[in-house]
Amino acid sequence: MQRNISIDLLKLALAVCVVFLHTHIFYDYSSLLEHSLAQGLFRIAVPVFLVITGYYFLYIDNFNKFKKWLKRVFILYALWMAFYCPIWWSPNLSYNISTIYNGYFVLWYLVGVLWGGGLLYFLRNISGKKLWIIASLFFIAGVAIQQAGNLHWFSGYWDWKLNQYTTHRNFLTVSFPFMALGFLMHKYKALTIDKFDIKGWHIVILIGLVIFESLLNYFLISKKESLDQMFSLYFAAPAIVAYCLNREMLSSHKEIANLSTAIFLIHPFFIYHLKSYFIGQQTLFSFAVLLCSAAAGCLLVLMNKKVKYLL
């Protein structure tokens, strides 16, 4: 089966972005540069991953296919939660239940895809306009909740609640909206060469808008708060996917895609075990984590040929 490896190469680049986001690369040189990357440029990664997932979700067109898809994602989630269990497990039962439900570290992504995919499957047959409106409203709500938290408009419990990742970054406000965008792109052949060919300069402008919005938050709202959601991501993510789809490079191999998944899933392991050796050296730490994750990722790609559902 032929694959578009331009998408696979994009996913590999995004996996590197996720690693550098979580390791706060260049923070030891400049907090402003680190913010522009970790809370700006690198924030493109997850929305683009979700748009890609949604794009190929169009092929899940009956309940049997949906069950197989659901089973695969759930097993992947369960396997990696078990792998990380020695790190996240706690004597606190409520914490464990919350972690299992929300996912440890990057595994929140798989939880979001599970629930977001379920909602998308349920709504897949409504009109494109209605689906886009519903997805957009959920996304806007997520951005608004995060900004209200970052601005600390409330105090006490509500301030704490609004600043919890799970309140503003979940399947309703992130996973479903971006998956819906990818699904609609594929269903209605939007942003294709014959309708509107995305050029490189379009991507440069949109990435510039993401960084600009990030800097606005840095100077006007908060220099410390995390920034998962930005309005510009809603336009940049589908455009980046369309740009790569329109520059098709075919291959029958999926090792690049598997390597990107492996790096994404394994890098928290190295963050946890290496962080104490690189205190105050975020840039060196970032490259150490990436190198170890890439090496382990190659091993996981080989193991995946023998162990089903590993990646």
C-alpha cells in the first residue's frame, strides 16, 4: 500500500518539536526565545497531529471499522500506561484514578483521540457546516477558559480549576475540534491544489502568526503560564497538513511514521530519568533526550514488527 511520506516526514518533525517543547530548549540562554518556541512554534505539533488523525478518520465509515480503530488506540494507550506505571503510580487512589482517566504526560493525547474520535464518529453524518460550527465553538471555549485562567480573573478554587490542564485541554476543546477540521478537509477536498493550493509563504505567515500570538500572551498576559491553545493554531494546523498532502511523495514503507510515534511515546521516559543530570542546562538536556529517544525509537520500530500494537 502506497503512503504519502511527506506526511510521515512532517510527523517526524512534529515529534522532535514535542520533545523540545517538553524539555524547554534554549531556556538556559533566553526565556523569551524559549517561550517563542515552547509556547509558540512547538505548540503547532499536537494540533497538526490531530488534524492528520482526523483526515484519515474519514475511512472509518462503518461501525466495524470504528470498533477496530477504537480497540487499536485503547490497547496502545493501555500498553504505554502500563509501561509508565512505575513513574505515575501513587499511594493516592484518587490521583491514580485521575491519571488513568486523563493519561500520564503525553498519553493524554491518546485519551483525547479516543473520546474525540468517538464524538466525531457520532457526528460524522451531519452537515459540514454544522460540524465545523460545533467544533469551532468547543475550540473557542477552550481558548477562553485557558485565557481566563492565565489572567487569574477568579480566585481560590475557580482560579485553581481554570488553570488545570484537564479543564481547558481535553477531548472536547482540543482533540475533537482539530480532528473535525482534518475530517472536513478530507470529506470536502478542502485546501487541495485544484481548490486552493497552499504555498510555502502561506505557511511562513501562519507560523509567524502563531509566534506573534504567543508573544502577545508573553508581554500582555503572562510570562510564566503555559499556552496550549491559540486562535492562530486553528488556521495554521490544517494549512500545514494541506501543504504536505499537496506535495505528495509516495512510498510503501511506514518506518518514518512509526519512528515519529515511537519518539513521541518514549521521550517522557528519558525526561524523567535524565533531568537530574542536566540541571540548569536545558539545551544540552533537550538534545540528550532527543538522541536517546531517537535511538530507543529505532529499537521500538524493529520491535513493533514482532509485537502488535506497540506503536
